[in-house]
Amino acid sequence: MKYHYRRLFTIVIVVLVSAGIGFSVSCRAVRERAKELKMEKLKSATPEGCVNYTGTWDTNLGSLEIIQEECEMNGVLYGNGGGIYKLEGTITDETCDFSWGGPGGAGLGYFKMDETKNKFVGEYGEGEQNTGNGVWDGTRVE
């Protein structure tokens, strides 16, 4: 008789998890899987001719979140000094040319993705310059 109770309990858990009702661990796993599927969809939607920059990046200037649609990107940098900066750019091959703006000014810059597709290095400048203010490098976190 114990076997039937265990089997019934397992079936109930599977049904509850499938319906979105379950334990916090199961809900967390479902959320993580949904996030993975979203990232896979975004990555597969990137057309030929431009590398995918979508994701969260740990950079020397702070945490950077990028969303890419085709070969256009939008990003938000949560700067190490507390400022929030917006980025907009275009991706050609492995290079992302962007404009940035926030409390510390505005300017241009570029990133170049390495062969692993999980690291970039670039520079940024002020005004109409895309260099001169420093190196900007990052590693993909998600």
C-alpha cells in the first residue's frame, strides 16, 4: 500500500509543478529555465553578420545589461560610482559601436568581442570621440 501513496504523491507533485504550483525550489527552477529559454531565443534571433551581445556583463566600469534586437543594441550601465548610463549602438561583425550618456557626460565608444563570445574589450570617449577616456572591458555573466 505504501507504494501507491508514494506514486500518488509523486503524481500530485508533478501536476502541481506543471500547473505552476509547487515548492519554492521548484518555482525557482522553473524561473531559471524560463530565463534560459528567453536567452536562447534572443541568441537565436541574432542575424548572421553580427555577434550577440545580449546579456549581463561584469565590466571594469560596473554592471552592464544589454538587450539586442537583430544588429541594434540598447544597454544600461550601473556604474561603479553609482551613476546610471544608457547605451545605444549598432553591431557589425564582432564590433559594437555605441553612444552613451548619463550623469558623467555623453560620448561614443566601441566594443570588440573576442573569439569566446563571452568577453569584450573596447574604449570610450566624450563628445564626438570614441576613444580617449579609457578602456572598457567586460565578461559575460548571463
